[in-house]
Amino acid sequence: GQFEEGLAQLNPYLQAPSAAEAKACYVAGFLFKERFKKDNMPGSLSGDRTEAVRWLRQALDLDVRRVAPWRNSAEKALGYLGGTFFDDVVQGVDAFEPGQEARILELFEAHEEVALYLDANLDATAERTEVHKNMARAYRQWFEATRDEAHFEGIVSQYQQALALSPRDMTATYNLAVNIYNRGVDQINAMDENTTLAEILAINESSRALFERALPWFEQADVLQPSRPETLRGLMIVHHALFHPEQEEAYRVQLEKALTQ
């Protein structure tokens, strides 16, 4: 209807736009934005929303002197569109299914690109870190339901990606340690009177490898936030599981001291 007609009228001015066509680019971007709002198709990385971003950016780029009366309106429209990408990220995490992380990150990057265009000094590291942490929690829910090893590795991978961005993130560090340790405990608890000797030996080896894998993350958590009782308890328990009596006792003493402070 009116959107198609308006865009058709603008089309001749959009073929190779220069500064003289900056307003035409702005109007095109605004029309694409309004049609996107009307059709309400979240989750898309193409179509009207992407076109709206493209033409609004083109308009702002062509307004070299930054004096166009529509400039503030164009920036607000871009901010709105960038926000809708982030809304899609939140919805994607809330309804997360394994394998969707690449798609969610593409949406986040679309949000980040718009945000950086509007504010070149913006640092989205903390925001991106939270996305990875939330996907790790989503993978945890899947793993609890399925016990699928790939879902467990999804937890680990997402926390590790969060820590690659924010190495001093205490929550990601501690949660990674706990999830790996708990996986080892799960394997031991799965044994019963029907477990064969060969299976017992294999499980003991596998669980020990998990405890050893968890230990450096507990140690890093203790570096990030020394004397935290939960971390000291984790270190004590892991050393107990690894048959390290001296280290276990040392952390037990530290834990008692921390609890009385």
C-alpha cells in the first residue's frame, strides 16, 4: 500500500545517492522502519529492518555537516531498530534450543553494530558476556532434561566464551567450575549394583578427569574473590575427590576461618 508507493517514488533518488539525496535516504529508511513495525517480523536479519538500518545510516553519512533537521529523528529511529535486535536476542535466549547460539550472536552483532555507529565509544563487552552466560544457563536446563553430553559441553563452551571476553567475571568462573565438578559427581552417582568392574574403572577415570578439569576454575575463582566460603568449600571438596588430603585440610582450615570472620 502506502509504503510500497512511497518507496517506489523514492527509488530514482536512491540509485547513487549523494548529499543532495540524503533526505530521500532518510525517508526511505523511515518507511522501511514503519513497515517493519507494522509487519512485526522479529528475528529477521534481512528484510525491512535491515533495509531501514542501511538507509538511515546512508542518510546520516551523507549529512556530512551534521546539520540536517531530520538528523535527530534518524538517530532515534536507528536506536529503536538497534533495540529491536537486542529484544530478539533476549527472546532467543528465553526460548533457547541447542544449536541456536550462532543465530543469537548474529542478532547481537546487528544490535552492537548499530549501537557502535551511534556511539563509537561504546563498549559492548559486558553485554556480550552476559549473553554467553545466559546461553550457558539455558544449556544447563537442557542438560538437566536430556543428560546429553553435547548439552553439557554447551554449558562449558558458553562459559568459556564469556570468560574469553571477561576473564575476571566471577560468576562465569565459579559456575564453570561447579558445572564441571557436578558432572563428575553425576557419573559416580550413576553407578549401582549392576555396574561392572570395567565400567567402575572407566567412570572413576572419567570423573577424575572432570575433577581435574574443574580445579583450575575453582582456583581462579579464589584468585578473583579470595576467602569466599563457597569457593573454599568447592576447593576442599575437589581436593577430597582427587585424594589430595593435605590440600583438602588446608582449604578446610581456610574455610573455617572465613566462616568465623
